[in-house]
Amino acid sequence: MSDDSLVTTEAGKPEWKRVLIPGRHTPARTGRYFQRHANYQDLQHILPAVARSEFVAVDFETRGGDYSEGLSIVGLGLAWDSGSCYLDWGSLYAGSQSQVRTALLSHKGLLAHNVYFDGGVMRTCWGQHGQWAACTFSLYKMLANEGWPGQRHGLKEAMVDVLQWENANEDELEYWLITNGWYRGTRLKDASPAKLDLLAREKKLSADKGQLWRAPAQILGQYCVLDAEACYLLYTEHLMPVLAERFTDTGFSKWFTESWMHSIRVHIDQKIHGICVDRIGLLDRQQHLGDQIEDLSVEIRTHEEVAPHIATIETELLSELLAKEPEQYLRQKPVPPEPPRYRKNGSISKVWQRWQENLSKYQTRTLSKNWENWHGRLLRAREGKDPAYRMNFQSDHHLRRLFYELMGKPVRTYTDAGLPGTGVKALKNLGPVGQLLIERSWAEKELGYITDYIERSEARGTIHPSFRMPGTKTGRLSSSGPNMQQIPKSMAVMSLFVARPGRLFVDLDFSALEPVVATEFSGDENMRRIYADGAPPNDIYLYVAAHIPGMAEEIRATGYDPKAPTAETLAKAKKECKKTRSIAKTVVLACQYGAGVKKILETLETDNVFLPEEEVAKIHSGYWKLFSGVREFRFDLERQWKRNGGYLLNGLGRPMCVTEDYKHDCLNRFIQSTGHDILVEYIRILTNNLDAAGLDWDPLVIDWHDAAAVEVAEDQLERTVEVYKDSLDDLNRHLGGSITLKGTPSWGRTMASIKEPEE
């Protein structure tokens, strides 16, 4: 590890170097006009001051966390150049609420640490979008995405890492929530206030932040106003100065303000609008997948290759259960000594009579409840009705026992923990049963998606995914609730996402966006033969294979000429050289991600392709010799990274910090981030043009890898398609590249009709 990647703290401990946002002590502002709990009488002084401030940070506290379902405002934190305050929303008169709403909606310098949430609250509760100057979460992550272990970009982390507060502002609020019974995890039965107090102080319970609206205004208000204060200071004292000093001329500041912030607004509308689903079709698909999984399970269990071994595993499980048999009967109380039967007068003793009456109780054996439960499990296990004592096809332990221990299969892949692999790559090499298990695994995974869609659409018939902006180090989005970036790409699933009555989906998927980016910026001669304007249709995998000795002979024998391909020779080469093309594809994709010979060798072996290491080295060397311009560009990026002290600029001028450990990923990060930033630019141009044309449209999945999809009125389809094409022309003029970005709009009533499902 390079010394450039680490710094040493005063305590002598190594710490990852913060390249662009190193952090310095920036305490929360205090005094008469700061951290106030304001009321309606204070607004006559606060609102004019807010209006005069260039920036005002906003932080909403709400009851409910999903603005697409509707929520209510509980409190509002504000911070500006000369003050900060908390407004207990419910205590304000309607007129006062209206004054605050008008003041904020008209302000042109709004800040929030998560505009996707706070802007969504404003849009839902107040009916309009705010005029947001910056999302500090987005900007902080873009300027500080080194990727050091444990790095996070939330406001609480920024309070400590950047503002260097002693701790975040959560302690008092968390203490109140826990001591009032609002905490996560197993609820404690009859926990005394003293017990909860102790657990809260020792931080042995996690507060349920979803219930923070229950906290008294004094406690919630202090938490909220400090959030707004931290957001304001983070932007004005740390993020904005870095933008002004380093990136005004790179284009990043303009792109962030105009395109990225616009994209957040469109994504808020997307979440509120939602995506309609065919619930009857989802339920049918759920039933079909359940039946398919059961049929595959039976086929696997009865397969002659594994049936005896599965029986062995299940016998072992049953033996483990038998070995755990508890005591069958409760322990009997010892029979007390017999007392004297007769009294002195010769009559029978009452003590003896009672002893006699209870004697049968001492002699009766009582079955243990533990044994009865165990015996019930045993009966169910013997009948094959208890899944815990059957072969579990999703258990890594069971699969290792089956294939590697009982069947003696060779181990070709390992997990990160060094255990024999059981994933899809491993199963590919484990014969017919391995293939059946892959099919079952895919069906299980799809069933999980389908069940999730059914549950989420139950109330409204629509799903409303959320997006983290940005979600990855390269700036791409991540999605949840559900994850729309990872929809199963099958006809059966994608056809269940449907347009509303009278509407259609329209989509444009860029053609080879990232390869074009690599070609444009590297100027590589061979890349230009494939992707430059005027280049004939080609296939990069065949192109590479046709230049590698040992592969080229087979490819060129089909008539394929890499410099002058035709549709006929391309089709023939793809058909007759599938294995060779597949090997070339693995190498190309691996090299694009900076993989070396050993990694490529391992990848090929998981695909059941076994080549000598020297041959793989020859292919690897041939790839980089062929695309020497890309290789030199990679070295240029690494040199830029070193000159800058740990960051590089992507094609649109956005900085990306990279640690020493990931220096080899500079090329891939450049290409991915530039491609995505271009898509964001297209989203701005497209949506503005759709609005300018007066079209009735809503975002569907507006940022979808290399695509942008909307939902439009059916009678406006033709005009919408024209706007898509015109917007692509506008984008190309704006970028001014030597290679024209291409894409053809598609449309239909389902997602399957605008994409290319795998089946």
C-alpha cells in the first residue's frame, strides 16, 4: 500500500487520507439567533432573514417515511447565514404555515442533505418542487468517494468526519426513544424504567428512528435544528469552497447544478407516480414458480446420481435429531415415608389417609412437554414433512456435503472465506444435477421478486421504488423497495409491468454508450474501427478474437474480416465460432475491469473452459496490444490520479477520488461515471423538451442503466418519439464529441415491449 494513501493521526493510528474533503473543526453556531425553538411570533423576524440569505438549509421531520404514500410534517429545521431555528409544525396556525411555505417555495437557494427525501416531502405536502441549490449528500459523496473501509456519507457521519463534532446530535433523542419503549429488536417484557435507562446509557439497544415524531418538541427540535445547521455548514464551509476553488472550470459545478439537481426532481416525481403492475398476472406467476420449484425439487431428489447421497444426508439429519432426545418423563417426586397408620386410640390417622390418597400421584409418570415436542418433530421428520430434516437445496453446507464429500466432485471455485463454492459458477461444473439446481435457484430468486411486487402493490396496484442518488462510487443510482435496477429480464416478469389505460411506455436505450465513451476519450484506432461514425456494424468479441494468434485462424476462416465485416459474415462467425467468441468475450469484459491473467483464468474455468495459463496470458497481451490507445489512456488516468494526489476527472469534469488499492480501476470508473453523467445530461434535455412540447408524460424508470423510459398519453406517442430523437441530437450538439451517440426509441404497453427480455 502506498504511503500516499494513509496519514497518521495524532494518536499514531493510520487513517485513510481524505483527498478533497479533509475535514476541520466547524462547530455548530450558537448565540441568540441560533438553535432557537421558534413560534409564530418569531416568524416576522425569521422569514425576512431567510429571504435575504443566499442559502437556507431545510430539514423536515415527518410522521411516515414514504412520501409516495402520503405523510405529515411534524417539524421543520432551518439554517441560514444569520440564524437557525426549529418550527414545531403542528403548533403553528394555518396562516403561519402558509407564510413559511410561501417563503421556502420562492427561495432560490434551498439546501438539504437528502433532497430526494426532503424535496419529496415538499412536493407531496405543499404541491410544488422547491428551488434546490444543492443536495449535500450527493455533492459530498461525489467529492469524497475514496472507498476507504467503512466510509459512509450520511449527515451523521459528516458531522463527525468533516465538521469534526465530538459526536452526532442523536444521543438525547435516542435516549428518549429507548426509555419510552421505542427501540429495535426483541422487546423486553416488563422492563423497568431503571433497566431501560441503563441499557440506553450503555447503548445496548437501538432506537427506532421511525418513531422519532413521538418525541417532545424540545428534544426533537434540538435534533432537527442541528441537522439543518450541519447541512448548512457542510455546504457553505466545506463543499462549496472546494467547488469554487477546483471545479468551476471543469464543467462539474454547472453539470451538478443544472443536470444532477434536475434529475433528483424528476426522480421525486417518478416515486410519487409509481409503476403499474398486472396483479392477476403476478399471482399467476407466483403459483407457476411455486409449482416449478416443487417439480425441480422432486426431479433432483429422484435423480439417480444424487438420490442415494441425499438419503445419506437426511439419515444424518435424522440421527442428529434422535441423538437429542430429551428425558421422556418429568422427574417424579420421591414418595415420602409412610407415616404411622394408627393413632394411639387405634383409629386410622388422617395424615396416613392423605398419604394414601396422594400415593398414586407419586407413582404416576408424566410425559415431558419437551419430549412430546421432540417426538412430534421426529414423526414429521420420518414422514418427510419437516423441512429442517430434509436436504436443503439452498444450504451451502448441504450442497458441499453432497457434491464434494459424498460424491467426491473436484473443487474448482472457492468462496471468499476459502470454502468450496456452491454458487452458480460452481454448479455449472457439477453435472446435470448442478444444472437443475441452477434452474431451481433462478426460479427461487424470481419468486422472491414476484412475491415482493405482490406485497408492495396490494394497496394501490402500483409499486413506488426509491433511489439512492448517487448509489455507487461512479455516480450510478441504486434502488430499493423494490430494486428497479435488477428486474428479472424475462418476458414473463417484464410483461407484468404495464402502462395505465390510455397510455404507453417509451424508452431509449443508448447503443454501446460506455464503449463509445472509451473510444471518444482514448482515440484508440481499433476502437474507432468498431464504434466511430461510419464504421460498419461489427462485434468487438469477434474483432478481438480475429487478431489473436490461435483464435484468428478459426474466426477468419468463416469469411469474417474485422476491418470490413458484413452482416452475413458476422452472423456466420457468431454461429460457427461460439466457443471462441465466448472466450474472447470473457477476456474483453475482464480487461475492461482491469483484470489480470490469473483472474481471467479463474473466470474461464468457472465457465468450464480450461486453457493453459500461458495461452490466457497471450490472449490478455493480445487484447492490450490491439487496444494500445486505451491502455495508454489508462496510464494517463493513473498519472493524472497521482498528480492530483488521489483523484481524477471524468469526461464531464466530475472528480472521483480513488484509493491506492483501487488505482487499477481508474479506467473503468472513468468510463462508467462518464457514461452515466451523459445519461443524466440527456434526462435533463429530454424532460425539458417534453415539457416544452406540452406533452402529458410521467417518468417510468428515467435513469435505467443506459436508458431513459417514460409513460405518455397514447395519442401523443408520435410526438414523444420525435422529442426523444430531437433530444438525442441536442445532446450530441451539447457534448460536441467526434462520435455521435446513438439510440432508437421503442414503445409498447409493457416493459417487455420496450426492452429485450432473455426469453
